[in-house]
Amino acid sequence: MDSTLFITESLREVLKTLVEVLLLVLLVVFLFLGTFRATGARGRGGWQ
């Protein structure tokens, strides 16, 4: 069995999970703080 297929699929699952977790964290922070701006998504301005 070729292990590269297993590794490729594993990495794909890890990346998918990271994206899901990031979205979930942003949603929870949004729900607790009440504004999307408070989540740190301020565009090009960065942190001020």
C-alpha cells in the first residue's frame, strides 16, 4: 500500500478541521461580543 495516499488524505482532513475550528471560534466570539468588528476582523488597518 502506498503511504503517500494516506498522508495526503490525512493532511487534507487536518486542513479541513482547522478551517472548521476557525469558523466556529469566530462564530462563538461574535455571539459573545455581539459585533463582527470585535472579533479582530478590521481589514487593512490591523490592530489599533
